[in-house]
Amino acid sequence: MDFLLFMIKKFRDAIIVAHDCGEFNTRDRMSRFPCGCCDDASDLLAYYLYHVHGIQTEQFNGVYFDYKDRVNTTNHSWLKYEKYIIDITYSQFSFITNSQEEYYFGEENEFYRSLERIHKVKNYDIESDSRLWKDYQIIISHLES
């Protein structure tokens, strides 16, 4: 698991570098990383883990309902590998989790148990989407440097 955690962190760090350098198109959801792009980030990471390291993940979607403040109600996507949750956009929910962690790697915690309407979805084929494929190439360029 140490190797997997290392690769997840390395991939997330490459996204941060690309984001901070302004390399994602401003109309691209990845330009707001980690907020509002959990499905794209999950698709990109899933592709990388599988095609570069042979690690097959599953993607899950759920909804966080804030019954006190409906503005905070939102959809969320994350990956699972065996019993481990992989969430590189976890920090966008610090207002719920009270965590300063940038990403989450571990077994299901209270935050994921609080999500509703959870369902598994097929990892998206990013090669068939020019925007995601371009994002992937940007991220990969920072992995290789």
C-alpha cells in the first residue's frame, strides 16, 4: 500500500503544480482543483493508476445533504481500491470533516458513511474526451519532471 499511496500523492502533487502554473483552461473544471472537479480528478487518477501501474480502481458517487444549509448539498466522486477509499479532492470538504488533510486514503470514515445515494460508476474513458485527455497530458508532464 505504500507504493499506491506514494503514486496517489505524486499524481495529486502534479495536479497542484499544473494548477498553480495556470495550465488548465480557465473554463475547465480542473482549474478549480480540488473544488468542483472530483469526478474528473477521479477519472484522471483512475486512468493513470490502471494504464501506468496496472492498479484497477472502482469509482463511486454519492451526495452530501446538508439539511441545515442547502447551499452545502453537493455530489461527490471518489475511487476505491479493495477496501481503501482514494479521494484526492478530500480537502474541499474540510468544512464538514474538520480535517486539514489534502487527500484521503484509508478505510471508510464518518464522512463517506454520511453520503447518500451512493452508487458505483464505470471509470470514464478519458482518451475519448479531448478536454480530459489534454488535462491528463498536462498532469503527466509534471510527473516526469
